[in-house]
Amino acid sequence: MKFSYRRMAPLAIGAFAMLMVSLRDGWRPMVPIALVMTIVLAVVLVLLSSSATGRHKAVVAAHPGADVIEVWGAAGLRDALRAQGIVDPKVRKSQGTALSMVIDHGGIGLWRGRDTPEPVVELPWEQLVGVFPGEGEVANNGPQPALVLVTRSGVSLTLCPAAKKTGSLRTAGGRVVLELVDRLNQMISNENTVPGSDNRLGT
């Protein structure tokens, strides 16, 4: 079974419930197993959450005045980035990759990492044909609402916004995606509408 971010929370709750039942019923052999499962799953959830929080804060600090939104790079993003000319995009091939999307006067940038993020790709507004609503696979939980950045090279980069701007294991709903698509298309048509960024993380 593929690893699914959105299934981690239910698994952690299930493991904890199994631990409680084991302790209540005196089912001794299962207690250590349930305890280990609970601890491991809880640690994974905390690490995933702290990674997004650390990256988001660092990227925001490095881009004063820009808008920073947490997104999930959908399956297929790695191949799309390579087609765009990024030799080593460092994103997962078939699973979602947590990224920070920076929107500023220059265009759209994607950043990866944790406390010291690194740029994945920078897309000036003039390199974008448009942004369109679509669907993307983040894990094995089916297609999720996504925005598709189409470049003048004919490449489509599919991103699923997180449910919260600062990051979430869940993806945003269709209405949020449509609003973001409209906003980005307006910015493509009207450049220089967002204050600039000093891009200190890129130096």
C-alpha cells in the first residue's frame, strides 16, 4: 500500500483506540504493538506538520510583502519540472510533495525543504500562459482539486493547495482553488501588483 498523508490521522487514532482496548481488556500481547504503532504514527504526523510550519515561516521571512501559500505538488510534477528545464527538481515522482508557493511581483516560485528551504523553480509572469483548474493526485486518496500552471514551453505544473494557507495534510476544496486560479490569472494580466521580494533564501 502506498503511503498516504491523509490516512495518517485515522491510522494514528485507530492505533490509539487499539491501545486503549488492549489495556482495558488486559490483552497483554497486543499492548506493546499498539503502543509502538501509536508513537510512530504520532511522531510522523508531528514531523510532517513541523516541516511545513518551519518552511512556511522561513519563506515568508525571506519574501516580505509576497504572498506565501502551502501547496502539494501532485504526482507527475517531477517529470513536468524536468520538461521545464529543471535538471534535479527533488520532488517525489508518484506522491505529493509539500511545497511553499511564493506569489510576488515577479511571478510564482516554488520552494521545498524545512527550516532552510531551497528553490525548486521560479516562473516569471511572462513565462506563464495561464492558470487553470484541474485535478491532481497527492497520495492514493483519489484526484484532488488542483491548479495547473501552464508555461509557454507547453508544460503543465499541477499543484493542490493545502486546506490551510500555512500548511495542512488535507488539500483545499474546489472553491478555494477556483478563487486562486482567478486571482493568479488576473496577476498574469496585470504584472507588478504585489510588493517585491528580496529573495534572500536564494542567495
